[in-house]
Amino acid sequence: MKNDWLFAPGHGLCAGCAIPIIVKHILAISGENTIVVNATGCLEVATTEYPRTAWRVPWVHVAFENAAAVASGIEAAMKKKGEKANIICFGGDGGTADIGIQALSGMVERGHNVLYVMYDNEAYMNTGIQRSGATPYGAWTTTSEVGKANPIGNARPKKPVAEIMVAHRASYVATVNVAFIRDFKKKVEKALKTEGPRFIHAISTCPTGWRSDPSKSIEIIKLATETGLFPLWESENGEEIKITYKPKFLPVEEYLKAQGRFRHLLKNPEYIEKIKEDIKQWWRRHGVEI
Amino acid sequence: MKTMLRGNESVAYAFKLARIDVFPMFPITPSTLVPEMISKFVANGELDAEFIPLDSEHSAISAAIGASLKGARVGTATASQGLALMHEILFIASGMRLPIVMGIGNRALSAPINIWCDHQDTIAQRDTGWLQFYAESNQEGLDLILMAFKISEDKRVLLPSMVGLDAFVLTHTMEPVDIPEQSKVDEFLGEFKPNYRILDTKNPATFGAFGSPRHYMEFKYAQHLAMQAASHVIDEVFEEFERKFGRKYSKITEEFTEDADIVFITMGSCTGTAREFIKMKRKEGKKIGLIKLTVFRPFPKDELRKALKGKKVVAVVDRNFSPGFGGAVYGEVLATMYGRDEPKIIDFIVGLGGRDITFDTFEKILEITEKGLEGSVEEINWIEVDKEAVEKEEMI
């Protein structure tokens, strides 16, 4: 793979974490002429312990909630100087869907020429598995504990950040899954060729927080898509989303039972029914009957 | 030639004269006119800069960091709640050693919400690692912004600066201001070429890395040294400015202090009122002197020790207060003079939330200070406060 050395090995991300796979593939496509802005999170902490760095492109981290604003400033300075490079933000689901959503919304609304990539492991994993706005319904986290009074865990549905970005009329929005690498690469290439604000939502495993087998990470996120729970789609300039992969619609239990964070649901079929119903509803809204 | 300018216009002209590359902003009273004017300068082609209207002050300072790291000269303006919202990122701007310059319309903080003048906003940012300058007039506001760029961008410093102008008293009040010629400012500041590492795809580097206990303290010590160096660089730049533009600046300005027993220490626009009050009182034979603090960070310890030597009583006029202690300037002066028997130092909390500081205010300060010459007085004195209303618990 050309440029696959831009994200160097030797970083401290966990075994089975999908983040380095996502990042490595994106940088391999964007190449050397890239500036990376990283929100605080697993990726930042585990790749830049001074004086070492895993980044062979210019990289900056400022804080948790402001990667999109920092990128806006970089882009403005480049415009003034007449320079061109890919500016790519990497933020986790917490840094993007929750604390960083204002800065992200502003960046997209103002039309900055930046690609923002959310790696979504569905909780605050860097601080130790606390729920975020992107935590799915029914997931256990350390702040959505499961017990007699709360048998569900996280009782709220996942915040649809990518759809929120479509509503902003971002020039390109896509959901990606490294388990579907051809779809992944095609979308990254398209995103990098598009001008204006772009957003990619990448599902990412976290064996530590998902309570899953690190050697099964790719199989597990593959199931997220094959069960219909994490659909792969794209949208340009706020247009209707286009499905890019038709899943097999495997039973969602396959996905749930591979992860300790959903273990409590298996005893409560009514909650699993609700998840199935939510999947059905989403696909129905997009013209597919399961 | 002098032009009538409001303080905010002074700040905007200074940014234009400094030929800033990027101006990230978010509007807030009383500093909004600064971004409005920059927007106009950019729109009509007078200033070749990128203007970014952000979604919050937090994002504005974040964008400033991004632009500065890409090698742009960056200015912005804010006040009060906006500055407080920036708080987290102010540490990062100084920790990353970026020479950003910010104009502040010094305004009170909520609650209760209040748009008028005091220094609480910048004082609350004292420990963020920014240089702090306070203007007495709109001319000083313009000049200090220009000098702040030169000081901040000096290789020995590389720290951001904030320049405070009192809300409304300066920001919205017209004063005659000499706008320097562009060619002279260009000569003074030089073409902006970042002398620090920037985000460069030809020479990749990692910025804002994770600093473990093994390395963190060295970064902070480097900042400490930079602040110490700033103290000398400020003197050099003030001198050069005087040679080029004929206006004299110093970290502290002493007036009538030579024979004075009593010295007032002031910061910001109330200095003018204090000066006229002292002139009047000196006609009555009262030996009062005045020290104006222009630089609050780095704190001018040596200069103050020299100036206060042999003085009997110092009245510190604080337009801020640190709850549970007293005025912040008082605290700094007290620490600076530690171990010396004289002078006696008394604190006066005045003019919070835009309450006018008048001759009457200084009359009351003088009365207590003169008592302090003879005997003991309260350490912290709140002047012109309706204590009765507070005692009746009307304010809780």
C-alpha cells in the first residue's frame, strides 16, 4: 500500500482497536500533503507521547471539543497563503457527537474545506467506557449501569450525527466500516476529491469497552452492518442518502451476543425486539422492507 | 494627524496596521465594534485577511491557534463572558507558544449579568500564561496592540498577549488618537515571518503532544523563562516604539512620586481621574503620588520595589476582586513588597460592574489612606457600596 507508513506502528492503541486501521487507510489515500487535527481521545493520547509520535504528517491536537474550529483556522491561514493540502480532523464519538458538535456544526455551516472523520466506538473509551450521545440503545457503560432498577443500560437511541451533517448540507457525508474496505476506500477517495466540508462516520470496535474478543473485532463490526444496525450510505450536498451496501439482515442477536456490553439484553427479548424494530424503521424510511 | 476614535476603533486600526492574516471572532459587548470594523476593512479590500465568524469564543480562540500554527499573524477581540469561555484554550495558546494578540473590552462577569467596566475578566485569566497590558486611553490601546505583536513574536518570548481597554469608558468613548503611518508600522513590525515551527507538509511535526510527568514540568519551566525574558523584551520594544513614534511607555509610570508619602496604584482608565485628583490635592499641599500599571503580566516586581522605596502608604485601586482574598492587584503588590516594613499597603475595591470612579471615590480613598498614615485601618476597603442594603439582605 502506497503511503502506508504515514501512520507509523509502535503506537499504544489497544489490540483489536479499529482506530489505527481507519487512520492508516485514510492517510494512505490522502498521502503526504495532509494536515491532521486530532480531538482529545484514544487516538491522540496513544500516538503522541512526547517525545515520540506515530504521525509522519503534520499533526496538531488542541483540546477535546474544538478540532473543527482549529481546522477552520488552519484552512483560513492556508487560504491567505494560497497553499493547498488535505485537512483531516479525527475525533471520537464523544469529541464529535457531544462536546465537539457545536464546533463541527459551525465548521460545516461556514463551508470550510475540511474532511472530518468521526471514529465511533460508541462511548467515552479514553476515560474508561462512559456513555456518549453515540452509545446505542441497550448498551452497558460505566455511566449507564445495568441493575434491578435499570435493566436496559443506555435507554436512549444513538444520536444520528452523520444524518445531522446531511441536514447541514455538507458537500459529502458517508458512513464507513473497515470490514467493507472497498466501500471504505471508495468513499474516502470521493471525500478527498470533493471541495467543502465533508464528514465521514466510521464505526470502530473497542474490545475494552465492548467487552469483546480483540481477535474478532473486524468480524464484529462486519456484523454491525450485516444486521442492518450500521447501514453504509453516502450523501452529497444534503441530497437524499444513497445506500451503498445492501446487508444480509442477519439476526441482530449475532452482533449483540459477541459483546459483553449487551449481555443483559439476551435475558430480555423485549429490548431486543425494540432494537429490531428500530432497524426495520430505519430501512423502511429509506425504502427497504426487511 | 489626530483622529477622533472610540477605543474599539483604535484596536481595529491597530490590527489593520499590523497587517493581520487571520481574524477569528465572535461578537460580544462591549468589543463587537472591533470585528465589525475588521469585517468592513476586509470587505472593502483595505485589509487582506481571512475573517472567520465562529460559533463561540471558544471556537474563535481555537481557530486562532490553528491559524497561528499555520504561520499566520492572528488577532482577535473579546470581553467578559467570552474571555471566560476561552479560558481552557488560553492555556493551550500559551503552552503551544503562539504569538496571538487579543484586544479586550474589560467588562464585569455575571452574575448578575452586567455589560459595564471592571477588570474581573482579564484578572481571572491571570494564570493562563498570556502577557497582560492595560490601556489608560484609546491611544494607548492602539499603541499597545502594535507593541504586543512585536513583543509576543520575539523569539525570546513567543507567548500570546492580551490588551485591555475599559468597557465603554474607552471602548465606546471618542478620544483624539494619532494613527501611525502604515510605512512606519511596517518598519517597526517587519513583514510577518513566523520564527517558530509551523504545520508544514514538507517538514511534518507533531504539535500538542501528550506530555507525561517525565516532560511536562520542563515545558512549564520554559514558559517561566519566556515570561522572564518578556520583561526585558517589553523594555526594548517600548524604547524602540518611543524612538519611532515619540510616545513613551513603561511597565509602570510614576507621576508626582518623588516627594510623595502616599502613592495611589491604578490600572486602566481611572488613572486619568486619579491624576487630576492628585493635581488638585497637591495644590492643597498633600504629597500624593501616582503609579500606573501598564503591564500586569509579567508583573513588574523590580520596578515597583524601586518606586515604592521610602513611601509610607500605598493605596491600591482594584477594579476587580478575588473572593476570599481581596483585590488581585493588592495581592500582587503585597507579595512584591513582602519582608519590607514600609510602605503600608491598603486595598480599595472600586468601580465594579461599571460604577463610576470619580473625585468623590478618590476623596474617600484618600481619607482612609491618610488615616493609615497615623494608625491602623481596614485591610480591604469597599468604596461607595450601599452596605445597608446588603445588610438588609436585599441582595441575596
